[in-house]
Amino acid sequence: MQLGIESVSSEIVLSRAVDISMALGHPIKDCLYLALAERWQTVLVTADLKLVGKANASVWANFVTSLSNVEEIIRNP
């Protein structure tokens, strides 16, 4: 079945995730997702408000939003 899901090895974004993690002072496990969002030029939707706050005060602000904003994203893609 074609679901349009791409499997990506963490090795592909690991270096960038490390850079993001160090810049934001945030755990790398979360920054892997942010690195993917940046790579794919899309928005990471997360309930991690600490990550959202740190990213919003950085160059990654356009790549992350809070789960509480998901309805707005759906209405205005």
C-alpha cells in the first residue's frame, strides 16, 4: 500500500540535529525531528512547549509549532 511515508535513517540528519541541539540547548532526540522539518521545508507539530519556545526564538522558528495550533494549520495550509 502506498501511504506516502518516507523512512529516513537518523544518520541523514544526525549532524544537523547535533548542531540544532547545541544551538538550542535541547535534547538531540527532539532535534532530530526539527532537523527533518528543516530538511523537508515543513513544520514540526509538537506538544513539547520547551522545544517550541526555544525554536521560536531562533532561526528554526518557521519549522516548529505547538500542537495547540494544529487547527489553524489545517485551515490555512
